Amino acid sequence: MRTKMAHGLQVDQTQLDTTATQDRSSLEAHNLEEHESSTPSEPKPDSSVPPDGSRSPVAPDGGWGWVVVAATILVLAMTLAFPSCIGIFYNDLQKDFQASNTETSWVPAIMMGVLHACGPICSVLVERCGCRATIIIGGILSGLGMAASSFAQTMVELYITAGMITGIGFAFSFQPSITMVGHYFVRRRAFANALSSTGTALGLSVLPLLANYLLSSFGWRGSFLVLGGVLLNCCVCGAVMRPLGTKPKMQSINGQLDRTTVKDNCLSVHRGLKGRLRSAISTIMPFLRRHMAFDLLCSNSYFCAYALGVSWMMLGFVVPLVYLVPYATAYGMAQHRAALLMAILGLINIIIRPIAALVFGLPRFRGSHNFAYLFASAVLINGLSNCICLMGTSFPVLLTYVAVFGLSMSLVGSLLFTVLMDTVEMTRFPSALGLISIMESIMLLLGPPFAGILVDSTGQYSYVFLACSVTGSTAGVFIMVSFYWLDRQQKRHTATTKPCVQMEADCEYRPVPLQDRTVADRETDV
């Protein structure tokens, strides 16, 4: 009997020890989880899980990222700034092809329109091949297109080679380089974007002088051939765009889409035309959401206001860059002095944009949509500066115009992509940029031909700058008023919403012993 009781006590003691060991293990695991959850971690905006299920790498905010910024500067110098140097060849193209202002203006218009319209196609190519390969492909296309344009015999051939093929190459080089800067920088993103935007200024200051020298030495055909070789350097810039991490795995999404498509196709057999329509929509909508971001126009009011304002601004933003040299030479200014105005414009951008990068990186500018208000103010000043050209055509007057226009243009270029990155999540930035590029391309395609119609119908270049003043100033006012109204609505909604108090993870109910309670507490319990 005693042996059985001892054996039973031993078993009970063993069970108690096992239970205690399990309790200690679970308590240690719980404490470890609480410690890991309560440990502060650095913010990782780029490490969110995208819809494809892969995790984005953490941005280094330096290191090789500065090489990427330097390569982006050169890419922007050879892409975004290149259409402005077409104005140097404007008069020669008119004389050689016996074309009007409207017909000649279609060359830079198609180039800039295609540059921005190919954003979604570029997004697909980036997803399939990566940013580095896409930039190299763009460099090859732009170089071959510009070289082929030197053999054009009609304006239509010039539209296809210099306009479409070169524009597609510019699009494939421009957008991935901006995306790479956004991946490499988070904390210093405003500075990196402003610094990389100096590439446009570098191109504005160098390309007009280079184009004027080539024109005087080889004519416009030889100049286009040499410039095609210059554009091949985009391939070199793309080679240094080292990927930050492994390529996102798309197998799960592709499999999910395939299963969805198969399922919908099976249902379409029974449901007829309605089922087929739903199947097509279910396949197309994920593609549009990934590469076009149409859903942001409905779900993100700030992005909608920004996209509309920037698109309207683009109607007259680049027109002065195309018509400044023809405007100056039409009133008796020498060709080299007119090209010097474009070089001064680029030099001002080179000086101002790094300064703007340092200033905008200060803590006082960090906040809710502060960059958006600065951007809107710069757009407003840029639009109003076009009125200076109405005062005269002398070199001092145009130099004053170039100074004010270049200053405001520098601020606009420094904040253009920064405001977009602050408006949408970084995972949606490529698709948001693709949608804005499509909207901008429509305005960029219509701007120069519309200016050409004004010149052909009135015979005066001054109406071109007046129209640019109207579009720029109204776009700046629209962006500023829209963001102010949306901020007021957001603050009003926040003020009417009651704050929700959340308990800490380690908060537990612990009853207070009766002897530690006050008399009032005891009466309340009763």
C-alpha cells in the first residue's frame, strides 16, 4: 500500500514538474515574443510586402546609390533635356523640308509625347527584365532612332525615327533610372531626387551648345548622326544600375491569374457572353492596377489633384524650351546668342537644383504636404515668368526671362518626383508614374503643335508665351488650392473622430487583494 502511494506521489510529482517545465517554456516564449514586438525598429518604407508576395530590400541611403544617382544624372541629361535642343535645328528643318511651324513642331512633340506615353510599357519591361536591362534597351533604341533620322527624306520619316523610335528609347531609359533612385534612397530621397534632377539642367546647358557647334560643322543630318552616338551612352549608364536585391518572384501571381482565368473560362461556357466579359475584366484589371494605377484616381484624392495639375502644367511647360531660340532669331538675334540663352538656362538649373536639394532636406520642410505647396508655388511663378517675353526681344530682356524661368524650373524639377513619392506608396510609385506619364504625354503631344498653330495664324511668337503663362499659372493655383482643401477636410475628419486607446501587449488583469482596497472600492463592490 505504501509502495503504491509512494509510486502515485512520484507520478504526481513528475507530472507537476513536467507541467511547470511547460509553463516556464511557454512563459519564456511569450516574453521573447513580447520583447521582439516591443523592440523599436527603424522605419522601412521600402520593405513592405508587395502584392506579389516578395519583400523589397532595404534602401541603403548611400554607398552604391551615389553611383546610381550619377548615372541617373547623365540619363536625364540625354533624355529629358534632348527635345529642347531640337529648337536649334528648327529653322534648318523648315527650310530643308519646306514645312510650316506646325509641321516642324510635331518632331519634338512626338518625341516628348512618346517619352511619357510609354510609361506602362516600360513598367512591364522593368518587371520582366529589370531596370538595368530596360535602360540598356532604351539607349540602343534612342541611339539607332536618332542616327536613322539623319537619312530621313520626308517629315513623316522624321516623325517615325526622331519622334517615335527615339522617344520610346528615352522612355525606357528615363523611368527605370528614377525608380532606381527611389529604391536606393528613403531618408535622403528628397536630396537624391533633387540631385538627380540636375541631369536635366546639365543637358539644357550642354546640348544646345553642342547642337549649335555640330550644326555649323556638319549640318543637321551630320548632327543627328553624331547625337545618335551620344545617346548610346545611356547603355553605359544602365550597366551601372546594379539591382538592389533579387528579382521579385512572380510565380505565385502568375499561377493565381492562370487559375482565375481557367476558372472564369470554365464558367463562361455556362454563362455565355456575360461570363466571357467577366473573365476578360478579371484578367485586365490586375494588369491595369499594376501598371497604370487607375484605382489611385478614385482612392487617393491627393494623387488625383496632383496628376490633373501636373498634366495641365505640361501643356505649356516645355513649349518655351522649343520656341525660345526661334523666337529670338526671328527678331534678329544671332544663332549663337540664342543658343547661349539656352545654355544659361541650363547653368541656372545646375546651380539652383543642388542648393534646393540641400534646403529641402532640412527638417523644417518635412511635414504634411509641405513639398506640395512649394511645388505649386514654383509652378505658379514659372507660368507668370513667361509674361516677361512680352516686354521685348532684346538680349537683356530675354536674359531676365531666362533667369526667372530657370529659377522656377529648377524648383519644379527638384520637387516633381518627390511630391509624387510622398503622395503614393513606394510600391505603387512605378504604376503611378506610368499613369501620370500617360496623362502628361497627351498634353506634351498637343502643346508644341498648338503653339505652331498660333504662330502660323498670327505670325507672332508672343502669343505662344502668353498661352504658356496662362496654363502654368492656373496649374499652380489648382494644385495649391486642391491640397489646401484636402488638408482641411482631413483635419476636420480627424477632429471629429474619437481617439481609440489601445492597451499594451503585456497588459493583464490582476485582481487587487481585499486588504489593499479603499473603503469606496469595497462599497462599490457591494
